[in-house]
Amino acid sequence: WAHPNLNVVIAGAPASGKGTQCEKIVAKFGLVHLSTGDMLRAAAADEGNELGQIAKAKMEAGELVPDDLIIGLVAQALNTPECKKKGWLLDGFPRTAAQAHAMSKFFLFPNKCIMLDVPFEVLAERVTGRRLDPETGTIYHLKTKLPYKRDEAGNILQEPLMQDDGNGGKVPVMEEDGVTPKMGDALDEAVMARLTQRGDDTVEALTKRLESFSKNRDAVAAAYSDISIELNGNRAPDAVWADICAYLEKEIPFP
Ligand code: AP5
């Protein structure tokens, strides 16, 4: 018997932290990350792609893209030698009972499923503050996760904090002694300047996205109840990650 690949589904409400945790899972477990949201946004960015333009209108309105459109895309993306070799991490799919059914029809069986639970009132704050670095794909937040300059070991660099001098220039902020410059985390201005916001990250679109999530959540949970773990996603990202990591390191259940 060959050791089976780790094939993971991660599910949760919009802004529950799926993308944030996927970055960590990929870095540690080397799985192929397939985010249906990212796939659809890439198709939508291509003005000549007819399906992409259907998806774009749906996404901006906060509605789900039709099942038949997304199912074909996912089945094709999972059916690659790389996915078969490394294992996969499916982020944002399946999202309806029909999509879960299609997975088994195509013999695509996850062996682990992570469900992130976050109260609805926390999600609006996360969505409106979210920003994306289009160059690296890293997800930031204007209040809780800003891009900072780091040294080679990954530690955040410190530099003197600056403030407006009232004449259009900048002066350092001083410690109480009036002579020592106050140091703070060094913001990476180049990354800050290129951050983008998603078209569906508005409170109006979020309300609709939450409605369809609530309608479908139980059907998706039921499809994987025998292999899934439900985690409180309303904790610091590292605390959520510690639980995910422990779960993924456990032996893969026998199918
Ligand atoms: P998709 O891109 O999948 O969006 P989503 O499910 O709404 O999820 P998000 O990407 O908004 O959030 P996330 O859970 O990844 O959170 P993140 O880590 O970024 O889908 C978009 C659209 O595509 C859908 O609405 C639909 O139209 C269409 N679509 C996609 N798949 C489909 C399918 N299968 N069928 C039909 N249509 C489909 O975090 C959010 C923010 O919170 C960030 O700023 C982050 O820094 C912050 N944050 C994350 N974790 C924490 C934490 N623990 N504490 C504090 N802040 C945190």
C-alpha cells in the first residue's frame, strides 16, 4: 500500500480565515492550493473569457457562481499529475450539496476537512479591512496585519517613527526625554502602495455572501461529518494554525 496523499477541504464563512490558513498549510505540507475564489477572479480578469464575465457579475453581487460552471473548473484543476503527486488543498469548494455530490461523482475524495467557525459580527470588520498584495498573493488587514519590513530571519525591523511637521514634511517622534527618537515597526511603504481591495469586500455583498453560506453550510458539513474538524476561527491566526497543524499531522483515516 502506498501512503495516501493528504487531500484537504477547508470551509468557512467569507473572511473566516481560509486563505490566511491556506498560506500556512501550503508552506508546511506542500499541498497544491486550489482556491475557487482565486480561480474565478483570474477568469474574471480576462475580458475575453465569457465564463469569467458571468462569474465576475455574480461575485461582485455576492452571489454564488452556478454549480455547473465551477464544478467543471475544479474537476479539471484537480485532475493534474501535480495534484495526484503532492495532494491538494481545496479552499472554497464544495460550497453546496450539489458540489459535494459532484466531488464523489468524479471520485475526488478529501481525507481531511477543516470547518472554521467565526461569529457573523466579526466577519464584517475582517472583510472591510482586508487588502491583497497582487504581487505575492499575501492577505493583509488594515488594522490587524500590515505589511512590515523584515530581516532575513523573518523578524520585523524597527525604525524611527515619523510624524507630519505641519509644513508638508516629516519629523521623528521623540521619546519623553525629547532627544531619543521613538522606534516602531517599519512599515513596508512599497507593499502598502500596491495593496488592492476586492470588488466583493463591501458590507452589502458580504450580507448576500453570508446568506448563501448559512443556507448551504449544514449540507457541506454533513457531506464530510466523518472526517471533519470544527475549529473556532475567532482567535489569533497562530492559535487557529496550531490546531490545524496538529489535526493535519494526525494519521490519515482509512477510507
Ligand atoms: P472566495 O474567494 O472563496 O471568498 P470567501 O469564501 O467569501 O472567502 P474569503 O476569501 O472572503 O475569506 P477567507 O475565509 O479566505 O478569509 P481571509 O483569510 O482572506 O469566493 C469569492 C466568490 O467567488 C464567492 O462569493 C462566489 O461568488 C464565488 N465562488 C467561490 N467559490 C465558489 C463555489 N465553490 N461555488 C460558487 N461560487 C463560488 O481573511 C479575511 C481577513 O481577515 C484578512 O484581512 C485576514 O488578514 C483577516 N484574518 C484572517 N484570519 C484572522 C484571524 N484569525 N484573526 C483576525 N483576523 C484574521
